[in-house]
Amino acid sequence: MSGWSLNSKKEVQHINGYTLTLNEGSWAEPKDLRPSVPKSLNLNPLETVRQMREGLEFARDNSGVK
């Protein structure tokens, strides 16, 4: 899952620009997530879901929340 970084306690970003923001809950049990996909990044629905899953896994594993 390389390519991900924590921008803050509530935001992770992939090197391709895909950003996932946690609005409510925790990374282990999110209640409200906001994905942000750059216009230049053309993802099909399956790729979009994969990015969200990878971002969630990265945030859970690296935010100190299990």
C-alpha cells in the first residue's frame, strides 16, 4: 500500500492526489468519509472503491487506532 501518507489525524492522501477525509467517527469505525478525486484522475468505479479501501486500511494502520 505504498503511496499513501497521513496529512493530518483526519486526512490521508495518495500520491495520485486521491484524498480521503474522516468527518465523523474513527478510522477504525468511520461514520462519515469524504473522498476527493482530482479531475485529472480518471478512475472507474472499481478503482475508486479500491482507493477508498486502501486509504482506510492505511489510515487505520498508521493513525494509532486499531
